[in-house]
Amino acid sequence: MSLTTRSRRTPVVDDEPAIPQRGGGRGGYWLYLLPGFVLLLVIVIVPLVWNVYLTFTSWKGVRAPEFIGVDNWIKLVGDDAFWTSFLNSVWMVIAMVIVPTIVGLIVAALLFDVVGRKFGGRVGSFLRATYYLPQILPVAVAGIVIGWIVRPGADGALNQLLAAVGIAPVDWLGQMPSALIVLMVVLVWVQIGYPVVVFMAALQRVDPELYEAAELDGANWFQRFASITVSIIRPEIFVVTLTCTIAALKVFGPVYVITRGGPAGATLVPSYYAYQEFFTKRDVGYGATIATVLTIVVVIVSIVFIRVQNSLERKERAGL
């Protein structure tokens, strides 16, 4: 048999298998995005548009909204309670962003670099879960516990401790600045577990040999923390700061459960003020205006954070 005949009978096998063609082409992938788009439309976009429309109306929640133009916006500019609520948001940012981020970063670094190395990862994981426990605790339960601790009169747990050392009972939630201090302490307690968990997860990608090399070079814990920890997990620090800032601007549950915005509006925040206008005073149009302004502030803050983070990353890449 000739070589030519054998070559005709031998099947030709391609090195690369043929890729099966799917019907519909690229357009079929949009079907997977359709459920998410529908949910986005129904849950976010439509309520947002409706809320913006209500800012130009006077509505009690029944009958049809009455169009009044920009009256709600003019009222908002001269509303002292509204500006007070936004000024109080500064205290919320301190309690939910600055203090938890700084303390959480230090605690996470200690758990990872000190506790984890000396006592093992299980001890560090247990302590991390302990710090995160207030995050999963229902706000109503936390409010009941805090209310029992700071209850006015001699039957409050904290006042009983003060009475034991000869100090008169204090109305913690009925006067300033104690009401604001109690609220801020509760917010720090609730919020601190979130940055601890995020930062400890981020530290898992830090090479332990970097700490060992720095320790051999004579660097103390704070120097290792500033030079290695902070620089490597900087993206996570931005994420925690941004999400905590948004949460601080929108905080509602602890204020509603613990202080109800009192005393005399001293702990009033924009979200609770909007709630009061919506459901207590039934001025839906004005409540929608407050909520819209809060949304605009949150969007602006998010854009600023993202731009700053991108700018720093570009500078780092240029420096490399």
C-alpha cells in the first residue's frame, strides 16, 4: 500500500477542539442581567424618582399629592432643626467612622500580629467574633439593654453603681451632654466589630516574613504597624471608611430606640427627622425633601472618597 493511500485513510485530528456555537450570540447574556435590572428598577429607581417628585408636592399620605413647586426646598433652607440634624451627623461620623476605624485597625493588628503569633489563630478568631457580636445583635435588644443600664433614677444599673460611691443619680438621656455621650458610646460599641473583621481578613494577605524581617531589623510594634500594616491594607481602610461614613449619615435605629432625637433635638439626625415628618407630622412632601438631600450628600461623599482613593493609587503606581 502506498503512502498516499494510507494518508487518505488516516483521519485528520485537529489540535484544538472546535468551540460549540451558542444560539442567540452575545444577546443571550443580557437575559442573566434582566432579573437584577428589574429589581434595581422596582426597589431603587422607581422609589427614588417618586421621592424626588414628592419634594415638589404637599401630601398627607392620602388623596392625591398637591404640586407646590419649590416651597419645601425654601422651607428646608430656613429650617433650624434640619441644620441641627446635619450638625449632629458630625458626632455620628466621629462615633461610627473615626473612632471605630482607628481602634478597629489597632485591634485587628494586635490580634493578627501579637495574639495570633503567641496564642494561635483560634484565639484571634474567637476574639474577632466577640468584637463582631454587637453587629448581629438586633437594635431593639441593644436598646432595651442600654435603656436598662442608663435608666434615670436609682433603679438604673449605672446609677446604682454611682450610688455605691456616693454620687447622686443622673438622668443620662434627659440632658446634655450625657444623652449624646451615651448615644455615641453605643454607636462605637455596635460599629467597632465591622472594621475589626474586615481588617483581619485583609491582614491574611500580608506575608508574615515582612513582620519577622522588620522585627529582626529592630522595628517595634508601632513601627511595623505604620510601615507594613497600614500601607498594605490601605484599600480596605478606604472601603471601611466609606461604608461607615454612609452608615453614619443614614443612622436611624439607635437614635430611634435610645433617644428619639432628644433631649430637645440634641441627638436629632436627618434620617430620624425625615421619619418624624413622614409618619408623625404626616408632611410627606417635606420628609421626602429631607431624604432627598440626605441621598445627595451620600452620593457626593461616595464620589469624593472614590476619587481620592483612585488618585492615591495612581500616585503609588507612578512612584513604582
